[in-house]
Amino acid sequence: MDKASPWVDPVVEAYKAGIDLTLLRENLRKTPEQRIDALMELQRFAEELRRAGCEAMKKLRGQPR
């Protein structure tokens, strides 16, 4: 294999096209603690969405809370 042109994995190249580098760079500017805090906030939001979805389904089905 030629040293000037290293092998490129076509699967990796296909995934690269869908990556938002601005978000990646923004997150890499954060400290590890800031990243964990953001992840915890996202987890709290996801849990609230789950709870709201369960409540909505109960109301649709006519079940008591």
C-alpha cells in the first residue's frame, strides 16, 4: 500500500457526512464537568417527556392517575 494515500474506510466516510462538527467542537470546548451537567439536564428532560407521555396515554385510555 502506498504511504502517500492511506486506506480510507468507506463506511467511516459515509458516517462523517452526517456529523455536525459545530456541535462536536462546542462540546469539546466544555469542561468534563460541564458536559456531565448537560448530560444530566438532558436526562431529566427525557424523564419528564416520558412521564408526560405516560400521563397523556392514561388520559387517552380513560385510566385514573
